[in-house]
Amino acid sequence: MIYLDEAATTPVRRDVLEAMWPYLTGTFGNPSSRHEVGDLARRALEDARRDVASFLGARPGEITFTSGGTEADNAAVKGIALASARGRHVVVSAIEHPAVLESAAWLGRQRFEVTELGVDELGRVSPDALAAELRDDTALVSIQHASNEVGTVQDISALAAVAAERGVPFHTDAVQSAGWLDIDVATLGVQALSLSGHKLGAPKGVGVLWVARRTPCEPLLHGGGQENDRRSGTENVASAVGLAAAVRAPRPDAARVTTLRDLFIEQVLTGAPDARLTGDPVHRLPGNASFVFPGRSGESILLDLERHGVIISSGSACHAGSDEPSHVLTAMAIDREVAQTAVRFTFGAAVTLEQLQTAAEALIDVVT
């Protein structure tokens, strides 16, 4: 099997499992308990918090562990908007992850006004377009760092600078870019950022929300006041330790993977003349290659490739059971019928040239 769906999830790293094991067995305490077993868990949790903060160039006290990227996005979008004294207007891009778009829609039902920024045919958001939509009552801007579907990377530092000129907090979903791109929060210039562990080789069910110290953010979960009153509930210590181990791991060779990606794209476009690359060909995640095949079904291509031993996605794994065309592709002015022919190949640092050549040959065989 050749697994090329790492944007959906990655295998758990062995070093992550080994780091977690003690906190699933002997050191199993509740970090809020005031005894030796609890203290051991608390120290492990705070060590993990420091490691994640270092990864982001942040302060440990600004890190909140969550159940994943979806919760982190919800907590950022809803929490910052609800806590804002500026007003009741939020700005998101039209190609955000559903966790952001649905959070914004929920705010709309709470009498917020939501502006969805359009994108160009490559999936890029224009700083000028953002500037034109900002108002005195804008409470938050949320724009994804890199698209989980087409891999397009936004110029977040430029977009965040536009928001900063107006004093508007800026959140970015960095779930896909973490590990590949520089997500130092000072470099990006953002006030909030979301991560997900299972896109980095950690287990499913753990993520991170970073919020800058002076940015008000109303918690979604109330109760015992854990995570500095930002997320009540007993912390998932083992998974937090695993996420910390994942961010400590050496970064993948992005240049090597980018070279392999471009060779793969060239092979597909040459061998399947009807194929069209989606997303930005240059400003793109190293391990993402996405296409549409007019006249075909993306789902049928996925199934045919699986019979060839190649595992991919026919779009995003985030809208379970949906047969609607991708909102990302339609926002990029791709026809709805063509959008339903989309397939996505996503891979990590371990991918080989031979695997991608085999996958390209199988794809060309299937579509021609």
C-alpha cells in the first residue's frame, strides 16, 4: 500500500508512542490532584506546554491543550469574537476549514455580521481585499495558513499586518502548515493560532490553541478552571506529552519533498492531458498535489486507485459523508461539476520518488 492521504491524518510516530506510554500506565495521575501521583502528571503536562510554546515562539502560559484542531478553531473564533469590546463583525475567507466557517456561521446566529472574503483562482486572499472589509467594529479576522484541500499557502504575515493596522485580532488555522512552514507566532504577526496533533505524528484527539497574552478570549468549556481557566476539564496528559514529542522531532526536508511533488505533478499533467492542477503551483505545501479531471468522478478515481494499492482522498476528509462539491474549489471559480472530480495526494517526509512514480502511473492508467 502507498498511503498518500497525510492531510487527513498521519501515522503515530514511534518516539511519540514511547513518550506517551508512561503516562498511560504508571504515571496516570490527574494533574489537578494535590499528591505525588498528581504532581508527576502536572510536571509532565507543564513540560509539554513549554515544548509546544518553544515550537511556536510563544510563552507557556499562552498555550491551551484542546481535543484537536476543530476545538481549537472553535475556541479561537467564538472565544475572541465573544470577548471583543470592538463590536460584532468577523471576517473569514471563503475557503476556510469547516471548523472556522461553521463557527462563524454560529456567530451569525448570535447576531454577529460575518464577511466571507473571496479568493482568486489559485486560492489566495488579497491583503487589499481584507483591508477593504475591515471596520471599526471588526472583532476578529480568521484566515487559514495553508489549505487542507489544495495546499495553497497564504501570506499570513502580510494579511495579519493589515489587520494590525486597524487593531483587529488575527487568528490562523495552522493545522496543515505546522511542521512544514515557519509558524513562529511573532514572525506571522498573529494573535491566535490552532494546531492538531494527528497531522504531526501525534495521536488523534489532541491539539493546541495559542492565544497572545493580552488578547481577550471567552472559554467555550466551563467547570474546574483547568488550562488557566481557558478550557475546563481534566487534561489529556499522555496526548499532550505525545504532541510535545512530535513538535520536538526533526523537521522534514521540505526542499526534497517539494522537488518530488513537482516531479509528480509534471508526470501527471504530461500523462493525463485532461488533468488540471488546483491551487497555487508555487505558494503551496510541499506535500500536496491536487487535481481535477473533468468528465470523471473523483470518488471513482479514489476507488480505482485503491485497487492499485494507492490511498488518496477525493477532497477533504472533514465533511464526513458529504457528496457536495468542495466549497474551496467553487470559491476558486471552478465549476461545481468539475469540482466533484477532485482528487488530492498528500504525503510526508518519508515519501520516495519510486512511490510517487508508481502512484502517477496508476493514476494515468485509471484516468486514460
